[in-house]
Amino acid sequence: MSTGRIEVRDWGIAVGVAAVLLVAGLAERHPSTGLDALGYALLIGGGLVLAARRWAPVTVLTVTAMCALGYQAVGFGVPAAAYVLAVYATFRAGHRVVTVVGSVITLVTLPLAVLVSPRGLPVGEALAQARGALEIAWLIAAGAAGEALRQAERRADEAERTREEAARRRADEERLHIARELHDSLTHQISVIKVQAEVAVHVARRRGEQVPDALLAIRDAGREAARELRATLEALRDDDKTPPRGLDHVPDLVRRARTTGLDAKLTIEGHRDDVPAAVARTAYRIVQESLTNIARHADAATASVRIDHRPDALVIRVDDDGKATPGSAPVPGVGLLGMRERVTALGGRLRAEPRSEGGFTVHAELPVDQLS
């Protein structure tokens, strides 16, 4: 387990272990040599390096082993307490094989370090001192404690993920319920509007009267809204089996905008076949919402829709010559907020503001490479 930084409590434990080793070294009788300073330094260093045990457990394991072998070779018969704690840390981090191999090497090498020490102990006594400095039972206990804590942390993380997934699932189910309720409530009202508009168009044509463009626009908008609601519910029920609206449907939006009397033009630059579905859907929604806002609020005569396929992005720009002025701030309605949320979710950028020459502009850049 790596935290990426050394915390205060890590330093506290390391300093405490270093102090214990130093006191043990000072209290222990050993032959006085010119290497005493080195022995004390190894005792202190072996303890202080434990501060990084969570950040670099394998490195700490290696350093504590070398320090233990070093001060044993110098003549200090102090237990390798720092190494035992390092074994616990590496097991907790999941490095079991490295820890076992390192411990075997350390157990085999430790008697050799005692034999070459200035004490000049016989082989039997050297082996006994090595066993006293590092018992196999200590290593097993440290490893077992580290592994047990690692498993407990893993189970806690798994339980947390399970809770988060359950919460997301409940939220998805609630959104699905709301979407279905909304669909059921709106479908009836939109169907009434659509039927009434179609009847009015039919009656007018039977009488030989000219059908007003506004009435045709209401009829077409009703049909489109009904299709959108059906497609949305089918997507929720059937895991997106119904093809969503995308770039191919943008020309239809522009044509419908013309039926309301708006001089709308569409310009497409570049060509790209592999536009991600999420980007294509968002582009369609941006154009749809922009044209809807123009029809409702802008009091504009003309509008231009420009779609630019770039190597790394899809750029959508919708301009109008409406009543917005540079000094007027746009009202952040549901439409603009929805566009901004869609664009932000894809890692893109959105700019919606009055133009310097008058009117309003919506400019969106949607990355395509990272979503392909």
C-alpha cells in the first residue's frame, strides 16, 4: 500500500524504533573498536528508514536488512527489530514473494555477519546470537499480521465499492422511474397537440385554404417530440437499441427551423466517419437547443449552423442576428445549463454569449480522439 507521502505518524514510529535500537546498542556490552560510530549510525538509520515503509516497502525491507547485517558485523548484538517491522509493511503492501525470499537470505547471511564481527565468537555461539537477533517466529508473526491487515483493507474497499454500486443502481432505477413517468405524462399532451394540428392542417387543405407555416411547424414539432419521447423510453428499456439522434439528423433540424420563418443555413467543413456516438449526440442536442432558443427568445431573422470536423475535435457554432447585445448577460436557463453539462461531461468547452456585432453565439468544442 503506497500513500505517496510520509506522514507525521510514520516519522513518529520510525524515530521511536531508532531510539529503542540506539538504547539497546548503548546498553549492550560489545568490544570497543573504531567502528562503534558506524554501528550506532546503522542502528539509527535502520530505524529512521521505517518512515518510508508505506511509500517504498521493498526498499525499506532491503535497507533494514543491510543495516541489521552491518551492525551485527560491527559487533552490536542488537535484535533486528526494524527488519521485523519492514516485513510487516511489505506483507501489508502485498509483496509476499519478495519478503519471503529476502527473509531467507537475511536469515542465512546473519550468522556470517556475527562470525566476522570483532567478538570472535565460536560457530555455535555465533549461530545462537544470530537466532536471538532474528527469530523465524518473529518473521512469521509480522508477515501474518501484515497479510491479515491487507485482507481486511481489501474487504473494506470491496464493501465500499459494493455500497457505491448499489447507490448508483438505486439512482439509475429512480431516474428510469422518473423518465417513464415523465414520458407517460407528456406523451398524452403532445399527442393531443399533434392530433389537433394535423386535423387543422387537413381541414384547411380540404377547404382549399393556405396552411399557415406556423401550423405546419406545430404539427412537425409535435411529431418530432413524440418520436423523441418514444426513442428515449426505448433507449431506457432496451439498452439503446433505438439509434439515437446524431450528426446525420442535424440537417433535419435546420430544415424545420426554416419552416418557422427563420433563414437558417448549415455549413459542414471537413469529414470524419469515426465521430464517437456520445459526441454526435451532444452535437445534435447543442444545435437543437440553440435553434429552439433562437425561435423562442432571439427574435432573429437569420441563423447559421457551422460544424467543423477537426483532427482532434468537433466544433459546433450556432450564430443568430437576434436582439442580444454585448452588454446583456445571457439568462442561464435549463437549455444552456444542459448544454454545458453535456459538453463538460465529454471534456469539451462551451461558450454561449452575445456577439459583438449583435445577436447570440453558441460555440462548443468536443474532443474526439480520447473518446474514439
